[in-house]
Amino acid sequence: MIQEYFPLFEPQGGGSLQAQLAEIEAQTVRFMSENSLSSRHLLMTRVYLSDAANCQPEVENHKLTREVLNAGFVSYVEQPPLSGCKVALQQWWIGDDDLQKSGTPDRLVARLGALAFYFQSVRFAGGVGEDTTPDAQMRSAFLQHQAWLDTYGLNVADHCHRTWIFVRDVDREYAAVVKSRNEYFSEIGLTKDTHFIASTGIGGASFDTSAAVAADFFSVSGVPETGVKYLQALDYLNHTHEYGVAFERGTALDLPLGRHLLISGTASIDRYGQCLYRGDAVRQTEWLLENIDALLRDGGASLADMQYMVCYLRDLADYPAVKACLAKLLPSVPCLMTLARVCRPEWLVEIEGIAVRR
């Protein structure tokens, strides 16, 4: 059976960015050696930065990036890791020598037989054409992904299964982003009666401090329609369109590698879409894990199948308590915790991740 790996790398020591990168490089080299991997097996990396404007150029020029990370898809986002480090990595590796990759670190195709993954990172520079507002940038990001998919005879509606939307000022600008996405989905035939796309919409910034929005896309070809299931748990979470947004709670893809369950950013809500346990980050964490478990059960999996989690916290002060809660409830699931405002102020914590059922 083909082996997959979803490691998280964080430096344990403090010090300069260069010192932290050296530590992550050592961790990566050790991981590759222990699992008989090379850079050819690296599928993707998301790089979490405490300060993108100052850290990203240094990370991009580092030996680790040039010789390993750039062999796969690379996405950069400013979401400070709550462990206090300047940089952390979340990755996906496939230990098969038949994996074939082409493209660039921000627009990569990875093929394994008839299966193909398409990763794209869209980042904006301030003042470029009309893409200066969050709604215009959101629309432009989808159009850019569609234009790239066009070259392979694919489309967003049928082949895009996961998005990450990072909004610099999510408290003020998320509504405009949602409106733009809703309008675009309507244009391409994605409605409550068809399906949407699994997604995380969260606070996050990119290298250019004037850019309002950043987006990452994950599309797939080679999966039959019967191999795609949109996850529901209506006794726990309502349909997202009921409160005006358009994304799937989760999507299960039946791949040759096993069933992969892509869990969208999930918060502490009930089956009416109302926030539960306002003001209590620990109780919210406990309840959102119930929600995720219910979604996974709809796809024939459970929390035990989670490969990793990314936990977004609105308030730095909640970090010790939420970290302890996750360590108690899911001690075997690697978790990266970042400082990122969730799209509703009352949601103190949100979690996403991937589960794999072999």
C-alpha cells in the first residue's frame, strides 16, 4: 500500500528566523531519512509565518525551500504559530516513486496514474488593476484558478474540492468575500441543490500588506462522480446556505490511496447554525470536535482517522487551555495552532484537517 504522510514541523527553540529554519531543516531531513523519502515525494507545504512581510523573503531564499519545499506546491500565509515560533510547516507527502509533478511551487500538478492533483496559490499585490477590494480579489482568485484548469479541460464546478480563503481583515471584509463567492458560484451552477466546495474562510495575510485576500485551491481529476461524497451531519450542523454562505462542511474523495475526508473549518455551532458556548473556548473546542466526528461518521470514518489538524484561535489568551484540551481529547493527532480570527466574532476557535480511511 502506498504510504502517505502529513507531518507538522515547528522549531522547539527560539532565536532568529535563520536559527528556527535550521531546526526545521534538520527535522525535515531526519523525517525524510526515517521514511526513505526524497523531495520527489513531497506533494505540498503550507508555510505559516508570524510576520509574512519580513519572514517570507528569508524563507523563500533558504536552502530548505530551494532544495526541498519548491519540489512541491508551496503556500505562504501570515498566521502566527501560537507556540511562539516565527515559522511552521504543514505538509503532505506520498511515498510512491511513480508520483510525477510539473509546474511551479505556486501552481503545481501532481499525477499518480490516472489521478491528478492541481494545487494553486493566488496572491495579490496592492494596486494591481481593479483587484484592490476584497470582493474583486475573491472573484479574481476563482477566475485565475478556472483559467488554469481550462488548460487541462477541467472546471471549478466539477473538479475543485477544497479552498482556503485568507482575509486580512476578516471581521470587516468577510461579508464582501462571501457575497463575491456566492455570486461566482451561482454563475457556474453551484447552488444549494447541486453542491459547493469544502473550504476554510479565516483571518490571514500575505506578503504584500495591501492585499486584502489570498486564496489556495485544490482540484482533482481522475475521480469518478461516484467517488465524491459531500459530508453532512444535520443533527449537529445545518446547511451553510441557511446562513448565507456557500461551502461544504466536508468532502470525501475515494482515491487509490484510500478515502480522503477533507474537513472544512468547523466551529462550535448547533443544527440551527447558532454558536454554542459563547465566551468559553474550551467548551467550544469540545463541541466542534463532536461536529467533526459526526461529519467523519457520515463518510465512514472517525476522529481516530484524522491525520492532522490546524486549530485557529481568535484570542492568544485561550492558547494554554485549548492546547491542553486537544492534548487530552486527541493526543495522537498532530495539531498546529495558529492565531487567526474566525469569520464570526463569537467563534473563538475553529479546526480543519484531513482524515484518511484506508
